Amino acid sequence: MRGAAAASLFDGLPRVAARAAPAPADFAAIVAAGAPVVLKGLLDRWHALAAGRAGVGQLSAYLKGLDRGAPVPVMEAPARSNGRFAYGPDLREFSFTKRSARLGDALDRIERLIGTENAPFIAVQMLPLASHMPDFMRQNPMPLLPSEVSPRLWIGGAVKTQTHNDRDHNLACVIAGARRFLLFPPEQVANLYVGPLDNPPPLSLVDPEGAPDLARFPRYAEAIAAARVAYLEPGDALFLPRYWWHHVTSLEPWNAMVNYWWGDDATGIERPNDLFLAALLAYKALPEGERAYWWAMFDAHVFGDEAAHIPAPLRGPLGPMSPGRRAALRQQLRLAFLKAP
């Protein structure tokens, strides 16, 4: 499945719903609904968007003018990668290298390589603008989010970021070029053939833009059947709820995006990812019958609400989690973990 065939696959998928930019109160309802949405017109007053629409040179000059001079992370993949930022052959390394450089030098090199045959693929990714370009936030405010949610910059060539997910909500805002997001619901994890958890970020092993090997990855057909796609032009933003899997393709030789991550604010023993790792430790090696018991317990009491037969005052942790109940349960767990060797 290459070239036109791959494009046909994407074009045949359902599109993510689009709507006009909401008011902050309405955005809270969008977040609570838990489905991806494309927001149109959200960035119309951004200086960065105006510079991006004016061309590569204008946006590059705009960003250089805001830069405070600190080194920035630069990723580079060879021409033979076709721009795919993914695992290397051994699943321990990646198909790209990472180094630090001055922002101006990185922008100049990205621009200089546009149209060059057999050029490497270069990108500046996850650049924290609060530390590197604090004036960016003043000139390009995000009315939908609290001021403490800081943006990050992604800029580069025609890069393809392999399917992964985030523990935070994501608001991805395109200011130059175009991007395609291939999205899979969180529950498709088993059909995406995700790589090692201890080599973050865990990536899908399947290349959706090449030739998905359905003999090797047969359940990927189910993932594609559940997928949807979003095409973003300059000025568009995509709200992506946490845990949604996404494969991101920069569709033009010069692309720039700003994103905001927020929501993963649980701490200590209430962090879901840490408790997931604890569950692997506690349940993974149990005999089949015991695993079945705990599966049923989680289904009934963690992901379900099977305590209606117990009088409300006696439901304890199976009832509503009041602040007092949460504090008592945290303390009980702290004492239990303190006893661990």
C-alpha cells in the first residue's frame, strides 16, 4: 500500500468533526465529551499565523526575533527513512538522531534543504516556548486554556511521526504548512502492535503510510476500521483527548505547529501510569484463575459500579470518593507500600 493507494486509504476514512472556535466554557464541554474535534479560526489573531501565511522567510524571521538564544533540540533522520520518525531495527534505538543547536541555525538548514535531492529530514520538536521564546505567548495567546499551560513548537520538513499517544490532552495548532492526523481510539491499543513500554514513547510497529504487513499484524485491519483522519491547514487546531493514538504527517516541505499539553496532573499513588506498572508487577504472573478473579474485580468495581446492593453508608471505597475517603485510602496505601521490601 504505497503512494496513491496509501492516500486513498486516508481519504476513505471518516473525517474528524470540525466546528468554529468555541468560547472557553464551551471548550470545557468539548474536553469532557472525550472526542477529537477540529477547531476553525482559533488562531486568527496570532502574529505567528500571519507570519506563517506570509511564507517561510517571514515565519523564520519572526521566530528568530523572539528567540532568547538557548540551544534547541534538533531531530534528524537520513533520506532513506522517507521522513519516518520511528524505531530502529532493534526497537531500542530510533530512526533519527537528536542533538542541540541554535534555533536560527536549525531554521536556516531546514529552509536550505527544501527541494534538495536526497536531503535528510530535520525537525525541531517539543521546544518549550516559555523558556525559549516567552514573548511568543504574549503575542499569540491561547484563550481556551489557563495561562500556566505552556505551548511547545514543532517545526521542520516533511516528517512522519509514528503512531503513539499522550497522557495529556493535546491542542495542536498549525501555523504553517499542513498536517494530517491519523487517529485511533484508546481501546485500539491491542490492534496497533505497540513497542516496548520501557523505551518511551511506545510506538506502533505498523507503518500506515507504507505497506502494512497484515500477515504479521493482522489485527491492524481492525484498528484501521476504527480510525478517523483530520487534515489541518494554517489556522486550524485539533483537540485530541488524552490516550488517543495518533500518527502525524507533515504534508509540505515546511511545516510549523504549536501544541499545548495539559491534564496529567495526578501525583503520587494516584498517577494512572504508575499504578498500571504496579498492576503489571502484581497481576501479570498470577495463575489464570487468579487473573480471572482480578479481571472481574476491576470490571465490577473500578470500571463498573456494582455496589448498589450495599447500603450507602457502608460502601467505603466502593462508594463516591469524597475528599475524606480519598485521603483515608491514600493513607492506607502509603502504609501498605511502606511495608514493602
